Amino acid sequence: MQTVLAFIVIFGGLVFFHELGHFIFAKRAGIMVREFAIGMGPKIFGVTKGETIYTIRLLPIGGYVQMAGEEMDSVELKPGYRIGVVLNDDNVIEKIYFNQNKTYPNIYFMEVERADLNRELWIEGYNEDEELVRFNVSRTAALVENGKETIIAPYDRQFNSKSVGARTMAIFAGPLFNFILAFFIFMALGFMQGVPTNEPIITEVVEDSPAAVAGMQDGDLVTAINNEPIAEWNDLVAIVQESPNQEIAVDVERNGEALSLTMVPGVIEQEGKEYGQIGVRYASPMDRITNPFEAAWYGVTSTVEYTKMILGLLGDLITGQFSLDMLNGPVGIYKSTEEVAKTGVYNLMHWAAILSINLGIMNLLPLPALDGGRLMFFAVEAVRGKPVDPQKEGMVHFVGIVLLMMLMVAVTWNDIQRFFF
């Protein structure tokens, strides 16, 4: 249960901040947001505030912000439609009823002849006396069908009516907020846990390992290997990994005394390559800070560092140095969260920050159906001076969704085989 809660809180939080970015910049641009959803699939909870419904959906694998004018959002009143309308004191339509199987108070019935619910906002048709009448429609009029009300979206409130710059920011803001969230998590860790010093101080020596046989002890500070000074833990790791089955001289400091140890790293094999290993565990010493500027700088540097690391892994994937089988889907992320949760809340926060950066980068990839794919079409529009045909763009995104779903199924199947078989 602890793992389930940790997964829901972390993944839900990442999705919330991602969608919050879309939401805030859409509203700033004057775009009507119809729904702010956390999760996918059937709705399990929803509350309407103003013109937006905020929902929680069953499957915790994503979320979305539905903006007016996207997908199947427009409503068209065709000639011959029988509707009922409610007029205000100025004879302006406030509500439009599509089904008339109920009796509504103060309703005016008419058969539509012509209508524009997009730009000029009016309806023209014949009333019950077969007189041709015309009414203006309020910008906040509601369409009512089967008891469900939907506020109309005048063209200037629709996504596609906005400039390329405004649309770009509304889409880019989602991934941007994932990086911002990672920054604040790392900043909080700097205050709460401290900043890693990366000093090469051995946390634990594994029993019967090459390090144990050589006499290394917990708390030893490694100062040099083969007379090469060691300043950080990564320096030690790099030399050891490059020295499988090769004798190395390790200088350490123990209780103020300098000692020289000799050991032969063991061999481990990963992806067909051999690496050295001496058998020690490491957790960086932490330097507590109280200066908010230092914490903020730690947030920036950590976010940049992990961004570079993830981009490097993507590069390895493209060049074939990183196997597709090593990717994690929802099951893999869940299992990793389970392991991290056992090590404490700080490590869980650190894991959440890394996942947030990963989510931001993945969404910026120029692939159809992702935010990056949409940004790519905006770039083409900016160069051409006109948008790509919506039908062609829609087809590209549809194909992208199908391919992404196939990839998700493949990765999830790999996760299941890896963890349960």
C-alpha cells in the first residue's frame, strides 16, 4: 500500500504540474479550458468551477487540458434542427436545448434555418408560428444536451485563434513546468537534507570483497589511486571500472593516518563490456545549507546535470548503444518507486525530481501526438506563414498515437517479463 500511495502521489504530482503549465498559459492567452484532467479513462470525480471542469480519472497514467477549439469541440447547428432556447431580458439566447423530451420553463422553440455559434453568434429559424426569427447568442451561452451543459466558445476564445507565439507557450509550458518542479524539489532537498559533497569516503565495505581483503574499512577517505589524486567519488569509480583484474594502489586516510592499500578489482560484465569493482557501497556526505541562494543554485545545477544525463541516454538509444529493452514503462517505474521508497523520503523526492525532468524531456521530443510534435508543426507554420492543413496534421498525430501505444505495450510487456518471470 505504501508503494501504491507513493506511486500515485509522485506520478499524479508530475502530471498535475505538467498540465498546470498548459492550463496557466492557456488562460493567460485567453483560451477557454473546458477540462483539467488528472488521469485517463473513466471519470471518477469532477467539479465545475467557472467554465472548466476539474476531473480525476481512473487510470493514473497521464492527464490532459482540453482547450476550446481542439479536436471535436465545435458545435454546428444545421438547417432543420429543432431546438429550444432561453432568452434573457434583451432577447439574447442564454441557453440552447438540443433534446426536447422534457418541459422547460420559459423555453422558446424554433427550427434552425441558419446559425453561427463560432464568430458572429446568432441563430435564425422558424418559430412555432412558422415566423422567421433571429436572435443573438450570448458569449457565455450554454448548450444543453441530455442534462449536460457546455459553454460555447467564441472564436476568439479558441486555441486556433491565437498567435503562433501564444499557442507555442501554451504547449511548451507543460514540459517547462516539469523542469521547474524538479528545480524546486532539488532546492527543497538542499534545505532539508543538504548538498552532496561527493567526497570519496567509503560508506560500507562488502564482506569478502577485494576492498575487504585489502584491509579497507568503513569511513576511509580515498586520497589517491596509483598516485593519481582522487577529489570526488566519481574519480574513484572511473579508475576502478577501467581496471578489472589489474592491481591498483589505493591511498586512504583513516583517523588522520595515511595508509596505502593494494587490491585487485573484480570483474562484472554489462552489455558485453567488462568493468572493475572493488566491493564498496557509497552514500555521499551531505553539507547542510541555510542560504536560500545556495539552495537555489543547487536546484539549478542538479536540474541541468540530470537533463544532460537523460539527453545522453537518449543519444545512446538513437545510436544503438542503449537497448530499447532497458526502457521502463509504468510497471518498471512502479517497481523502481517501490525500491526507492524503501530507502527513505529524501531519496523518493530525488527520484520524483528525476522523473519530472524525464517527463519534460520526453514530451519535448519532436514526435507526433507529443507536445514536441505539436511544437514542430507550429515551427513549420511560423516559417510558412500559414498553418498546416488541420486534417493532415490530425492524421500525423493519430499515427503517432498508435505508434506510441504500440511502444507502450512493448515496453510494458518487457517490464512484466523482467519483474515477474
